[in-house]
Amino acid sequence: MADALAPMMPPGVPPIALFRTFAKNLPMTKAMHAWGSYELGRALSLSLRDREILIDRTCVRCGCEYEWGVHVSFFADRAGLSSDQVTSLTHGSPDDSCWSSARDRLLVRAADALHDDSSISESLWELLAVEFDETELLDILLLCGWYHAISFAANAAGVPLEPHAPTFDSVKALDGAGSARDTLRRANLDPAEVLRLLRTTLAEDLSDAGDLTSSAVVPADANLEVTFTSRQSGVACGLPVVALLCEDAVGPSARFTSLVADGDGIAPGQHLATLSAPAPSVLAVERTALNLLTHLSGIATATRAWVDAVEGTGVTVRDTRKTTPLLRSLEKYAVRCGGGTNHRQGLFDEILVKDNHIAAAGGIANALDRVAAAHPGAAVPVQIEVDTLDQLDEALAHGADQIMLDNFAVSDMRVAVERARGCSRDVRIEASGGFRLGDAREVALTGVDSISVGSITHSAPAIDIGLDASMSAGRQ
């Protein structure tokens, strides 16, 4: 069974309950996998979004909470379905205002028609034929048919719901937590990526045995109300992340309410959020939630201190790649919440020619020539690091328009800025070199455009935030 099920899931992910159920008939499972690989694979002519609209609506109309929940939890974010659109697919109609695309509306109508009439009317077919080609039309018909079959089998076999999948009723009940995904998207964070991180982090704490202390001490039906309270001044960051954690790990019984927004200043004793949920679940997520909230708030707070220090100079505070492994996107988000600006996300999106690159290339001129040959027309941003004024002159003479001054004395920074401003082109100058907060304003007044500060991510002290709990008056 294990060998038959392994290809049906991502590496290292245990098979879902549906596959474990079907594995009782291995020949059927293998045949199902072949067809399912087509319906969920790249060979399907429909886009991921098209596919998930059809599947979600079909499963809802068939009353298959299991398969609907699996697809919403795994694919809704990747397919770009908003919380309002998931709600509409579950409880609404193709005429709901959240559907601005004619293509999306037609897909919902097609799924409904196939469920209600086992066919497509001539009038609807004409509309579909304008938006979809013949290959796509055939895929629509068979995809809906396939998920009717899956829904009937899952319902009739009594396949139990996946632990972290949503339920039909939870879609509306979790509006507040659902909006956390939209908040993360607006902040240029991928909710699916954040969710993977949260699940991995929580698994580190619970492993296979779970919370031994809570299972021994806390009644399973007890409810707990907690308040996240700041114990010092700072800048809040990470509340939508914690909201998403509660939505995913606790489930529809969780009620998480943010009392401040990320980026807001906070004071000692100030309440940041509340959570009401089953006590064992609250205690299971408590440390993960606080670790992220205190860490990200610490970065936002450290960044704000630097931004305040250079206020009025026109200088921006930039972060670096000196981040905690696997937390970079969240830490850079915290920098933005603190008023700073992100440098490159990684090695993949910008070019920064540093001293070791220069040494390997045989000099500044050679390095810049190689960059120009590899990326003609400045296809990606290019910055070069210089250690001396002589290197600065060489970079300026060779056409560099973004230069990082590494470990320059303040007096040399002023000279460098003066030389850069003397060029006929716009040259952006960034100061770097392990500055302390007390140096910020002096460095900014040299005239540089930005200051890169690694300490705001790699050394920011966590903000002290506590979780004050009280048992609810009754049980759930």
C-alpha cells in the first residue's frame, strides 16, 4: 500500500485519508492515480484557477465536505481565490459581486448545470464556447464528472475529514482569519508559503506525540480565552501570521481578533489581540505564536528606531540577506512594517558585485563587463561594492550607477558622495559596514541615499509580549 500511495503525495507527506481508503482496492487505486494525475497535472488544458473553481463548486454541490476541504486548504491560495470567492463557491452563486471575471462566472455556472441537469444548455454552451476552446470544454465536462465520482465515493465510504482542512460552516465563521490571507497578499507575502512555514514550525514543537503536558493536565472540553499583551514599547508585527496559524491549526472553533495592525506603535500593557478556542489547541500553538510575534515585532521595532534616527534626511534604511534561515520573507516584511526598505530578496533577483566577486573576476572593470555581457540592457538591478575611493573612481568611470560604500570612514563618505554627484548620470550611493544606531544620523548627513543595516534582522531583540489566559465560565 505504501508503495502504491507514495507517488500520489509530495515527498515526505503522508497520504490523505481518501487515498488510504482507496488503497483497500489497489488495482483501483493505481487506475485512479493515472486519471487523477491528468486532471491535476500540466496536461490538463485548464489553468490552476479554472480547475479549482470547478472542483470546489462540484464538491460543494455534491455535499462532499471532505474533498472540498482538501482542495481549499491545498490549492485556494495558489489558485488566487480570495476568501470571499471561496465563501461564494461554498454558499453563494456565480452572480456574487466577488466574481468580476466572466470566465470565472461561466465556470461556476457550468459546474452547477452539470450537477443539476447532467448537461449544458445550448445557451450556456454558446457562452462557454466564446471563452473556452474545444479542448478546454471537454476538460470542463470530464473534470466535473471526475469530481462527482470522487465526491460520491468519499461521502459513501465515510472518509473522515482531514485534521486541518476547513469545513463548510467554517468558511463564514472564519471570515476574520480568512482575511488574514488577504492581508498577507497585500503585504506581498504568499499565504501558502507562510502556511507551510507555520505547519513545519508547529510540527517541530509537537512531533508525533503532541502536547504531553496539556493532554495530561487540561480537560479536553475546556475552553480558554487569552489576550496577547505587550510588556514594552515597540512596533507590532506578525498579527496576520498568528491569525493564519490559529485558522489552520485550531480550526473553526478559534476566534482570533486583532486589536492593532502591523506597523502600529504599541505601549506597555497594551492588548494586541485576543484568542478564544479549545484550551488544548491554544496551549499547542502558544509558543509558536509568541515566538513569531515577538521576533517580528522586534525587527519592526529595531527598524523603526533607525528610520526615526535619519528622519528628515531623505535617507532610506535598507535590510540585508543576514536573516534567519527560512524566515527571510517574514523578516523582510517586518522591516517594511518598521518603515524600512528591502534590499534584494536573495541571490536570484538582483546583482550585487562584492569584494570576492571582484577578486575572482580580476578587478572592477572586468566584473562590470561580465555583468553587462550576461545581462545586456540592465535587465536586472546591478550594484557594486567598493572598499576605497580609488575603487569608487574606477566604478564610476566604468558606468556604475548603484554603488555600495563598504566600511568607509564618514569623511570618505562625504568625498564619495561629492564625486558621485559630479557625474552626468544619476548615481545612487549606499553606505554599509556594521553601523550602530548612534552613527545613523552622522552617516545620513554625508548625503548617501541609503544605509544598509544587517543588525535590524540578525540582532534585533525580541519584543516582550505575553499571553494572559483565563478559563471560560463553562465548557464548549
